[in-house]
Amino acid sequence: MNFEDNQRISRPTPFRRAEFNVFQEIPTRWMDVDIYGHVNNVEYLSFFDTAVNGWYVANKLLDPRHGSEVFLVVETGCHYFAELTFPSVVSAGLKIEKLGSSSVVFRVGLFADENEETAAHGRFVHVYVDRQTRRPAAIPDKARHVLSALMT
């Protein structure tokens, strides 16, 4: 079966700001912009990473330098709807779709300035692992309680 034989793939629609209750503000930088005049697609995944890890640190769920456990990305993806530009502030909305025994599935929505619909949104999956062995570890109850506040 070739590409032309496949049925049309359905395109996701943007999320609304009201679908998120936690936001991390991320200013765009001059270096984020590519030759086309907009933020390069690779930066969107960096925004996901910055938003989620910033939230972990702010909520004392991650000590990136000294913690005995860390969160590692095992899957990510992004759908694009509108351009992000420089200068602007990206509001990264966070919510959790699934909280497993050692994994967390985030949905991250990137909003340009005060726009009500996502310029992009994606999935960001973390696994909680032992820093030394890199093997999955159970998410502690205290962390699970904090994470559950972002459940949809």
C-alpha cells in the first residue's frame, strides 16, 4: 500500500487555553528563529522540556543535579497550528493524561502571547528512573499526589 492508497489522516485541532490550569512562561529568543522568520520547529520540543522540567523543579519533584531519581523522556511529538515568533512570550499549558506506576504522560500546549488557541501542542512522556541504573522506579506517593493535580 502506498501513500496515495491510505485514507486521509485526521488532523488534530488546537486546544483552548481553558483546557489547562497550569502554565509556564517561556520567552522566545533571537536564536530560536530560523531563516523563515519564525521559531524553528525543533525549539517547540525544547519548550516542552523546559516547561515540564521547570514545573517539576518548582514543585520539588526533581533535583536535576543531585536527586537519586530523574525523569527521562521516552516519547515526544508535536502538532503545529500557528507560528511562534520573536519577540514573544510562549505560555506552555501543562496537563497530565496518564499517571502510571513509573511514567507520566503530559499534554503540553504552547500559546503565543495571550492567544486562546494553541500554536502547537504535543505529547511528552517521561519515565521516572534511578539515576545510576537508568531502570524505571516507582513514582513515590508524595510525587504522585502533586502530579495528580494536573490530571485531566
